[in-house]
Amino acid sequence: MKTEDAVTALGAIAHDHRLAVYRLLVRRGPAGLPAGEIASRLELPPSSLTFHLQQLLRAGLVTQRRLGRQLIYAADYAAMNGLVAYLTENCCGAAACAPACQPAAAKPARGQRRSA
């Protein structure tokens, strides 16, 4: 990761609402969450949430996909691991000391069954 990319990513999560959104998406896993559910869970107005999600998208920390009329956002684990690796690359004498995150399988959304 380049220094400029790390600064952009750190700047994006250096806000209480964006950090809360990002942490929620990391906990949710690769399936992500619809924007409306993020707004509801964090009690954020949709217009504010849109602004914050755009900042996280520009920083490359989250992904966005369309599912029907919904926009689904998910944490980009490769970007997160890259940022953590960048921050810790010299902490252990060049030995990899920060574990890479391997997200667990996402829990099924409400009303959906997990496929076998």
C-alpha cells in the first residue's frame, strides 16, 4: 500500500459516524448490508449516511453493489488487511505480526435460510 492510500483510508475512518459504519460492515461480513439498514441501525439520516458511505467508497474501504433497488455495502477485507499491514510492517523486524482478517461466513439476513 502506498502512503497516500493509507492517509486517504485513515482520513476516511477518522470520523465517528464513518468509523461506526465501517465497524458495522466489518462485523456483518462479506454479505454486507443495505444502506437503509445501516442508517436504521446507526440512527443516521439517509442523506448523512450517503455522504459518509461515499467517503469510505472513495478510500477503497468498502464496496457497493446493487441488488434490485437496494445498494448493498460491504467492508473490503483486502483493503483493511492492506492498511493494517502497512501500519504494522516495521513493528516486528519485518516479520508479519498482524494477522490478516478472514471474515466468517455471513449470517443469513432476516427471513432467509442459510444454504447448505
